[in-house]
Amino acid sequence: MQHLLQFLLLLAMPVGSPAYHTLFAELLGTEARRKPDAGFALIESTAMAPISPPGDTPLQGKHIVLGLSGGVACYKSAELTRELIRAGATVQVVMTDAACQFITAATMQALSNHPVYTSQWDAREPNHMPHINLTRQASAVLVAPASADFIAKLAQGRADELLSLLCLARPQHSCPLLVAPAMNREMWSHPATQRNVAQIVADGAQVLGPAAGDQACGEVGDGRMLEATELRDELIAFFQPKLLSGRTVLITAGPTFEAIDPVRGISNHSSGKMGFAIARAAAEAGAQVTLVAGPVHLPTPRGVRRIDVVSARQMLQAVLPLASQHQVFVATAAVADWRPATEQEAKIKKDGSGQVPALALVENPDILATVAGLPIAQRPWCVGFAAESHDLVRHARLKLERKGVPLIVGNIGPATFGQDHNTLVLVEQEQETQLPTADKLTLARQLVAQIAQRLPALQMAKPA
Ligand code: CTP
């Protein structure tokens, strides 16, 4: 009862406030105390390494030169400018003459809050060299939309107007080039365009998209520019450290649903958000990611392979053959512990007598423990989650032993189910590491970094 009251209080408090931390610490089973000069911190009885959250503006400090070449997709670049700025970036827009036919420089200046450059002869630069000045402090050049003609110019290294000129003149080591193609499907699939795209990739450019779908000309196919939010996320991913490059990661996420009859079942409140955030963070970090998801309504993170399942047994069936093909297994799914012993083929009906049906349950297989029990050569490095209501660290430690895994990530289930934020404690044999309250993607990136740190030792320990 006391814990229930504490949860309700916790949910009503501002996330991250000192009072929130104090109450959270009580639920964790850890002690909270105020450091004299360093704000508020959770102090665990054993080794505890606090890590501060990086904030919710992932492009903070990034200076993006956004180049527009001619195409209907220029309308998306207006929204893209806003998305990049919202994510913390500063945006300097450069437009070709053709781009100015589709959207005005005035619009792009208003949205980016910086004068737009359209000519290499722009006299505003004291040295008359905008093609040099614009990229020297830039974090990246993103050309969106990139027309077939503009990609051809890049492939040939031509420089007869400002945008292609600055792409050629940019310092390649410090200012990467990203290109978001936008064109008719026939133009995209033409061997000349494909040859040019291959050439710019060979020269170091990163090509984002294109997507397939309806085109401005009325045709349907490959060549649509990615949406503004997709391009924003691609850019965010581009800047993440590639800590899991070359690694393979298998993740379970969401609840499972155990059918009682065709219309009813047993499930839980897991939203899948934490597991999906980890899938996204692992993909951003360069891993090949497979996500086995229970019934949730979440979009698949870009670049992630997703397998949808419903029940615990289906989840196990999907995971087992994949486990040995992956180096890391992160079990975030809130797997239903029990399922009805028999699934009724027809809906169970009330007969008006007031009698309730007897529901016999049987235990579901433990997916994490099964994977952790595989022979060492087939076993990925396993990370479990513990969703507890109280005494988090103690219960997480018990799970570490019981499931035979090197790392259990503990969280207070009722405080995080369906929420966008969470607080994690990493429990290992020798230590506990606190990841303070933050949004789930921020925590997922921190967790991915923590997992990456632990992998080399594991690789060396594994037989070849
Ligand atoms: N897990 C699993 N298969 C199950 C049950 C749990 O793979 N049948 C995994 C979860 O994905 C999580 C970890 O085991 O990574 C712990 O899950 P949790 O539900 O917290 O613990 P349980 O083992 O179910 O124990 P309890 O419900 O008693 O806390």
C-alpha cells in the first residue's frame, strides 16, 4: 500500500525535481542525499557512476549548410529547416537558381533566421568568397533536394554556381556531404543517374533515401525525397558515434498477448517505447538491428529489421534461431509470465447463471534465460530488463543471478510504462551504474554506449 501511494505521488511530481529523485531513490531501495555543491545525486551503497543526460537537442552545436537544388521537394526543405533548428542546429541555406523557382529565399531566410546565399558573387562576404567561408565552420553540408542534374555536377566535380562550388571547396575531413535525392522515378533509375550516385558515394558522400511513393508528376516509384522528420533523424543518426559499428543486436520489445479465446487475452501495459528507443540508438551507433516486437503501435526505427509477434511462445520461436546470429541480445519485452492452459476456439459466453469460467494458467517460457543458457559459442551477450515496483536494485540483482546474464537494467515499471521518460540502474556482478531520469532515447543512447564499452572484453573471451 505504501509503495502504491509512493507511485501515485511520483507520477504527480515534476520529472527530475529533487523531490522526484528522493522518492525515486526510496523506490529503488537506494539512498538519496544532497551533495553540498553539486545539486542532487543518487548515491548507491556499492560503486555507482552517475552519468549526466546530454539534453533533448541532439543537433546542439551543429552548423548545417542546407543546400537546395531545383525540385518540387523544395517545399519539404522549409519544414526540414524548422526541424533541424528545433533539434538544436543552426542552418545556413544556400539555393541554386533552379531552387529559387520552387521556393523563395525570403521564406528560407525567415525560417533559418540567416540570410540565404544564392550566388558565388555575393558581395556581402568581405573577401568575396562565400564558397570558402560557408563551409569552414560547418558540421556538414546537406543537399536536400538534390536533383539529378545536381548529382551529375557533384559526380563530375563541376563548380559553375555557388552550391556545387562550395561542395567541391568544403574541407572533406571536417565537413561531410549528405545528399537527399529527389526526382522522377525514370530519372532516378536511369543508368546515368545510378552511375553518378555510385560515383559520389565512392567520393565519400552519404546518400539519404530516396523513398518510394507518389511523385509530383503523378507517377509512383522510387525518387521521392525523404520527409523532413526522416532527414532530421538521418542527420541525428549520422552524428552519433559509431560505437556498435559492425555489431549485430537482437532486441525484444513491447508486451506479449496471451489469448484466452478469440476476443480476450492476458497482456500488460508495456508500450514498447524503451525497446524501440534502444533499437533506434543501436542502429544509430552503426549496428545491424533485429527487433522482435509484441503488439505495439510504434513506427519501426529507420534501418531496423522488425519481426512482429503476439504471444510469448511466438516471441521465443522468432528469437531462438536468430540468437546465435547476433552478438548482443537485449530483452526489454514485458513477456507475460503465464498464459491460459487452453485457448478456447470460440468466444466464451455468459450463460446468465452468474458462474465465472475457471481459468487455468501455465507458465510461459523464459526467453532471456533460454538465450542466456545457449552453449557459449551460440550465445550473444545478454542484457535483461527488470521492471519492478519496489526494491529495484535487490530484485534486479536476484534476476542477474537467476537468469545468468552479465547485465540487468532495472526500472520502476509502473512509473515508466507508456511514459516518454525513464530512470535506469545498470546492475552487474561488481557494480551498479545510475542513468538519471531522461527521455527514453537519451537513455537508450547511454545504454548503448555502456554496452559497447563492455563488448571488447567479451569478444576476446569468446572462442573464435
Ligand atoms: N523475460 C523473458 N521471458 C519471460 C519473462 C521475462 O525474456 N518469460 C525477460 C524480460 O524481457 C526481461 C527479464 O526477463 O528482460 C526480466 O523480466 P521481468 O518481467 O522483470 O521478470 P520475470 O522474470 O518475469 O520475474 P517477475 O515477474 O517475478 O519479476
